[in-house]
Amino acid sequence: MKVGCGYDSHRLVEGRRLVLGGVEIPFEKGLLGHSDADALLHAVCDALLGAIGEGDIGTHFPDTDPAYRDIASLRLLEAVAGKTKEAGCLVHHVDATIILERPKLAPFLPQMAVNIARTLEIPGNGVNLKAKTNEGMGFIGRGEGIAVMAVITVTERERP
Ligand code: MG
């Protein structure tokens, strides 16, 4: 069993879509970034890359590469899932906490979990997502951005 942790944050700005876990959420602001800026999927990618000892998302998908401009981050997670298989590992469980003041995410969490579980090819109950506020404190409390923390466990496939 191996464990990986991931963290990501993005700034909330006007004129961008808010996409988390591959779900577009109606809101007056969206996350700023080179890709679709899906902070949840970026944290999950980083956790998974950590678990398999493959560095971080910036190394594999640099934000200076035009190929990743506005890319749906589910494509990045697919690629990381592929690296996980190549490393001989199976994803066991994902747990993530999205920290934001607004909007309320509860109605959208189930679809985000389905998107992650499908992409990682694990059962739906292998993904647990939580959303909470920062009690009005700091950049999150002021609504300037969103942060996500994720933990993933993987098991190494039995070798013949
Ligand atoms: Mg990011």
C-alpha cells in the first residue's frame, strides 16, 4: 500500500467557467489557469503521482505547453491513471476536501465522484469528496480562490 497527498489552489476571477471534478458549476466567477483550472482534479493528479513516485503535475503537463491550454483536466487524470497502470499500481481509494466560501457544492459532489471513479476505473465508493468553507478567513474566506487537498491510496499489483 502506498499513499500520496496532493494540494492545489486557483484564483477565482470573472469571465472564467467554474469546473471542479469535471463538472461545470453555475457561478459568477471561475478558476483562472492554463488548463480548465480544475483544482480538484489537479490535487487528485498530484496525489496519485505522489503515490506512484512520479513527481508532480507540473513536470508532466507544464503550463508553458500550448497542448494543455484550456484542456479538460479529466484528460490529465486519464493520463495519470495510465502512468499508474504502467507503474504496476491499482488505485484503492481517493479522499479529497474542497475548501471554498461559495458556491455550495453539495449538489455537485456525486457527479464529481462519478467522474473521478470512472476515470480511475474504480468503484464509486472508492471516491469520497467533501466541501467546506474557511469560516471567512484568509484568501479563501474573502472569495479570492479555492483550495483542494487530496489523499490517495494505491496498492501494488501482485507480481507473478
Ligand atoms: Mg492547478
